[in-house]
Amino acid sequence: MVCKYIVIALVGLIVSSCAQIGTINGGEKDIAAPKPIIEKTFPQNETVNFKSNTVTIPFDEYFKLVNPLNNIQIIPPHASLTSSVKRKTLHITWDDTLESNTTYAIYLTNAVKDLTEGNDTIIQYVFSTGSFLDTLSFSVGVADAWTGEPILDCVVAMYHPETNKLISFTEPKNGIATLNYLRPGSYHVVAFVDENGDLKPQPFENVGFIEQGVVVLDSSFVDSIPLRVYTPELLPKITAIHQLSPCVFEVDFNTFIESPISFTVNGVQLKETEYELSTPTKGHFKLIRPNTSKLELIVTSNNIHDTIVQRLKPIIDSSLTIEQNISLRYLVDDNKTSLTLNTNGWMNEKNSIDTSQIYLKNSLDSSIVRCLGYSCQGTSVTLDFPTGLEGSYVLICEKGVLFSCSKTAGRFEKKITLYSLDAYGEIKLDLNNYEGAICVEVLLREELVRTQTFAANDEKLFFLKQLPPGEYSFKVVRDKNQNGRWDVGNYSELIQPEPVDIYSKKTKVRAGWLVNLTLSPKEKVK
């Protein structure tokens, strides 16, 4: 008779670090989970010609069972298990007759916990009703699809490709998952964060799957391509509207929203100068004197068509305000130093600013540098000053110089430090070895500082100027669908996340230096 497949053996145990506050007894906290005394387990793990209907597993300390009906199971599921505890020993029994020449695995998934600290223990116990056990194994890495970091807190499961029945599961150890005691055949392999504990990947759970969808085993195999786990993309929705000022509203989205985008308020489509997508997940729009207490907003783009209805509440503070965060940029070609201010008003209108009352005051000699001009975009305004300034200054916007929606801003002061261009470095980044469309991220101390997208036929040179000295790293997304961003996968359609080349080796930038750097595609990234 053909021997049936199974899963993993009792290879010790895997302890997850989820200790909780327990009884205070004056001693050190118990961070170790209860451990099975392997040599006293009966029958012994990996027993063949198994004829019993009972398994006993003694532990090294007293413990409690948690939801044994769901957390203790046998695979293949040919029996209904009954579990009980006597002192420090777990007894598992069943009345059903197991099939002959079949390898079985009993799983204890978070079923055994310490009496005081509540530490979880995961155990697998294997036996065969035939004369031998299946001996194949499959190992694969599990990594975050965006960061490339190993993932530990997930389940790696193997399923029958036709019936989708669970064959085996485990948790990664040091970023590697190994499924043992397998028979030759074809299997689905999936890594997922099992939020509801059903050992099945759900649409809302983080997931990664084998590149081809199915792995064919005729011998033990170590897959060199990791399971790349990602968070499934949400159906784009409007999550909230906030009224920032009498005429400006902020819109929050639950995920990345693509441009171009349109806003329709109370049945009237806004002009392009009356709204903006300020970040991929946030927008703003202008609405002068709403003639109703109820606001209906419809947002439409390539990936969203959603409506939200919200009642307007009186604004506690209707003043025009300027946020403290200021973006600084040196425009060498235009001989300008630009400072961008963010406000709660709509600044994309004529006569919003009186530049004669905006200036930089030198902290050393109190000399004044006047504003050369300005430009507006939505709720932000960019002020231009001469280049070549160096040292400590105070940016001063006198009372009333910023105007929006019949409101003027109060006096605004902000200390800033300006550096000479010699204090910065540059990188000339050559990415022409990439053939398709790409998105590039530049990071300083793991913080994102620059981004750039390139179409498939673009010359892929990225000139990074005015970089503060430091060590830089890079990410390159292979933008397969050419939408200018990183896209996650789709498990139901077996579409993998877009590949991300991670260049973690630091590139050092010094003041006054130009670094020439070429990045080439990493062949191992699929």
C-alpha cells in the first residue's frame, strides 16, 4: 500500500518569546517554556509500526493546556484527539482506527503553557503505522519582501495542490523553515502570519509563497529563493476627513493612491488648482463657504473610487497657522536657497504673500536678507532667498503676510542653520545596467532622503547633490508595471511582489566630495 505523507518531527521545540506578567515570587522571571522529556516520551518519537491509540509526553515542569481541541491536532486528520494532564504529563488518546502504512504527525501549537509566565511551546510528534517513515525534507528562507530581513513570527505550511489539505507546517528558525518527513510529490508552500490561528492563509494576512506556486519533491531540497512575505494591498478607501481651517480639508487614505486624481465635493468636481495629493496616502482640498452642514466627497483615480459623507463641525481654532517643520533645498542652477513652509490654509492663489515682510535675520550681526520671491502649491509655500548664505539665521514672517480664506497668519519665527555648498557632498549614481523601469530610494542612516523614478527607456543617471556627509545605502525597485512605486504580490493569482535590490553596503559621502557609483541588478533577486 502506498505510504501517506506527513510532516515534521519532534525536533525539540521552538519557544516563542511571549512571556506575560505572572506571579511575583521574588525570584528571576521564568522565560523558558515547559520542555518535553524526550527520552521518556512513549512511544518514542519516530516510532514505526505504531499500534497504540495513546501518546504520553512528560514535561520538566507543571503546565496548563490551552484550547486543546483546536491547538492539538493530528495530520492527516484521521482521528479525533482527546487530551488530558496528570501532574507533569500530557496524555493524548483517540478511539478512531488509524490507517495502515501511514505517517502521522501530532502538533501541539501554543497548547502547552507555563503555569505562571504563560510561555508558549510548539511541539511536533511523528510516528508511522507502517514499517518506515517518509524521509524527504524541504528548506526555504523566509524574508520580508521590502526590507529583506528574516521573518520569524509566521507559519510556513505545505498543502496538497489539488485538495488544499494541510500536509505540514512549522515556524522559521533563524529565518529558515524546514519541513521534514515528506513523501515525494507536488506541494503548495506558503508563509503567512496566522492571525486567526486556522493554519490557512487569509486575504488579510501577511503572506509569501513559492515562486512557481508548486514545489515538486523527488529528493530533499533546499530552495535558494526565499519566501518573500508582504502585507496584502488593501482596497483603497477614504478613511477620514479633517477640517484644518475654514476653507481647507485634509483627506486620509488607507493605502497608496495613484495620480491623476479627481475630487468631487457635494456634486461639484473641483478644479485641479483646488485640490492636491500631498503624499501617496494624504490629500487636501479647498472649499470656500460650504452651503451645507454635510459634506460628500468622491475621490477617483486609477485605483480608487470611493465616497465619504461627513457632517461639518464648528472649528475651535480657525486661525491660519504655519507648521514648525521647514524643508530646506539649495537650487544651485537657479542661484537660490529655498525654504518650504506648510500651513493649514490654501496657498495656491494670487496675493497670498507679502514678501516685503519676510526675511532672514543673521543671529550674529542682525543683518537682514530679504525674500526674493515665492511659489505656492496647495497648503505649502516655498520662499526663495539668495544662495551662499552660511551660519545661524532666524526666518521671520511678520504678522499678516500670509493670507488664505479671509484669514491671516500671526508672526512666525524659526531658527535655521544654513551651510555653504562646500559642506555637502554629491553622488553620481549610474543605474544604466537596469533595463526596465525602476524606482530608487536613497537612505541616510536608514532614513529616506531622496527618491527617483525612471521609465524603461530613460537614461538612468541620478545626480544627488547637497547631501549631508554620512553613509548612504540604496534600494532599487524593479517597477514591472511601470507605475512609479513598489507593488506587493497577489496570492490568489500567484503574482510575486516586485523585486527589490537592497544595497546595504554603505557609501560614504564627505563634504566637498563627488562619489561616482554604479549599481547593477542583483541576479539572485527574482
